Amino acid sequence: MADDLETYLTSLPDKLTEQLSDVLREQAFRLSDSQREALRALEQSPESGALEASCSVAPGANDLEYIVQAGGDMTTKEVREGSGEPYDYAEAFEYGTSHQTAQPFFWPTYRALKPEIQEAINDAVSEVLK
């Protein structure tokens, strides 16, 4: 009986990692897809297509980390032509500027989905512990 318990406890980290990795990856892509949908619903501009395309999921430092991101190389341009100063206009969409009203898509989508994401994670942990 003690050996069964020890075997069970020893197997938990690997089972949890495997189950959670799949759920976290699935939820990360779900969040990224929802952020793209939020961008489609906003007023369209020449930049919005590249911004939508920049919404992506990247693997993190370990099996339990996925990075949901938007912006970056696809949405970075000079602040003013010839200035040599880069600016990621994904931030202008999210937070606004003195010339542009904020059109948040990243954080509101995350906040809206967070309870469902957490529930999916909790369900995955419960499934492994059964």
C-alpha cells in the first residue's frame, strides 16, 4: 500500500505537466484567436491588418509556459519618417496616444476570458488528481 502511494505521488509531476501543458497551449491559442476577433471588431485602419496578423502564441521557457503576444516586428515603424526612433503601434491601439483614442483589444480580452481559462486549468488538475 505504501509503495502504491509512493508510485502515485512520484507520477504526479509528470502527469500534471503533460495534462496542463496541453490545456495551457489550448487556452493560449484561444486567447490569441479572441484577441484577433476583438481587433476585427474595431475600426479598421491600415495598421489593423498587420496587428491582427501579429497576434500569436510563442513557447515559453518550459512546458508550462506559453506567451500570448501582439505587436513586435510586424507593427513597429518609425515614430516619424526619418527619426530612426522605433514605435510599436500595437501600444497605440491598446493604450491610445495624443492623436489616437485607445482601442484596447489585448487586456480586455484577457480579463474577459480569465475565469474560463482558470476553470480549464482547475479541471485539468482535478482530472489528474482523480
